[in-house]
Amino acid sequence: MNDSDTPKRVPRWRLVFDVGSTVVLIALAGVIVWQNHARVVETPAVRPRLSEDPLPTTPISIATNATLGSASARVAIIEYSDFECPACGAFARDLKPTLIREYVDKGQVAFVFKHFPLPIHSRAQSAAEAAWCAGQQGKFWDVHDRFFASAKAGLQESVLQAVASDVGLDAAAYNSCRAGDETSKRVLADRDEGRSANVNVRATPTFYFGKIGSDRRVQATDVMVGARSIGAFRAILDRLLK
């Protein structure tokens, strides 16, 4: 057998070094994998804070808007809404009843509705005008609830008339009101206020929260774009009521 064929003995220190290096590399790889996994898990949980949305710089008047709640309520929720907006409908059906029961019916909070019909919704303007006219007969909220319940089927003229009949409106007064110029102006006044640089509504529904002044104006302290969870509403309202 040649010397080149004879197995050479590996020094003990070299074996120890190789084993130790392998253990260190495995440990480092485990740390890197764990850190990457943690970043992947944490990222989806991050949500934008409500306070990052712009707030009106001057108070919003609620003196002429449809309002639910006690005249002595200290806090207001102001909603800018569109009767054909799916998210607005979901809020009206799923979250609003709880807010009314927990805060409005107890006299703590006033719920205020402002019209913000979007151009992409062909019947939103006529539905808003119909609701405003129903309000002239004290039936705004009855019509509000029925319009949102009917939104998926469509808010064509036959539905606007059927709802008016269902809630007991005087048909002649209702139709006369809808034909008048004042009705359109009142709805567009809400929309224009929402579009102003002061309020700056970017989507429906948008909610502003704040304390009600003696002049029936609200300086917004919080804003919520889109109807989030009932817990998000409670967190804001409970803080303002303290």
C-alpha cells in the first residue's frame, strides 16, 4: 500500500472546532428564521390609527340636521352618509342599533345624519331628497331605516313611493316637497360642507365625534372613516363621556 492510500488521522482539536462551528451556524440560522417569522406575523396586525385621519379645524353645525337623542346630550356622532353606499347600509343595519341602545337612548349621545350622496350612485341624491322631505313630516328616521333595508333591491322611484306610503306620509306634501328647489339645496348643502377643506370627507360613511356646544356646534376630536367594529365606537364614546 502506498503512503498516498493510507488514511490520515484528523487531529482532535480539528474535530472539536468543526463540531462547534456547525452548532453555532445552526443556532444563527434558527435566530434568523425566527426573526423573519416574527416580522411576517406582526405586519398584518398593524392598523392605521383613527387620529391620523384629518379633523375639521372649525366646529360643525348640527342645528338643522336630523338628530336622534336627547337635547341635553353632551357628545355627538356625526355621520356623512349615502343611501346607496353598501358600507353605510351595513352600519345602519348592524352597528347603529347597538349605539342607539347603549348611548343615545340613555341620553348621553346625539346621533346626527348628514347627506353625502356620491356621484357614482345614480339614485343616492333622489333618496336623500326623499328622506329630507320625510323629515319635514317627522318621519326621517323611519324612511332612513327602510331605505337602507331596501338598498340592495334598489332605490328606484317605486320604492321611494312605497316607503313613503308604508310610514304614513302625506303623499301630496311629500311629492310637493321633493319637487321644490329648497330640498335639493338642503341636501347639497350637507354634501358641499363635507367636501369643504374644513371637513374633507374622503369616503362614506365618515363619522366625526366631539362634544356639543351651547350653539349646537361640534368641535370634532375624533374621526372614523368607514364603519369599524362596535368596540372602536365604544372606545371613542366612553373616552369623550368621561
